[in-house]
Amino acid sequence: MDFGLRKYGIEIKSSETVSEKYFDGLKYWSELSKIGKENMYLIYGGKENSKRNNMNVISWDNIYDGLVRHSI
């Protein structure tokens, strides 16, 4: 996702639990694109927002507060 000068990496998973392997693509993209890990988001089917591996884990139910509000 690109908002002018700001770029974000987003991975979407349907699982209600977070697995370490879900971050592999985000880690790769962070290194390749030079986007900081603080701008990487894993969106999943669970209920809680958190940070993991210095990346953002966002519940699909809380996507507005966790991603949209942060990026505008």
C-alpha cells in the first residue's frame, strides 16, 4: 500500500491464531523494499491487536483502529 511518500507492507491471513511463519513474507518484503518493520502489518481473523517481531498484528475486526487510522 502506498500513501504518497509512505509505504506499508500488508499480509492477510484468515486464521484466528498467529503463526511465526506468517511473518516470513513481511520480513522478506521489508528487506527488499527498505520499508521499516514498524510499517508492516499482518491482518488476521483473531480478536486482538498487538506487536510481534516489531511488526503490527491487526485483527480484522479492528482494522480501522489498527491500520486505517494509523496510516492517514
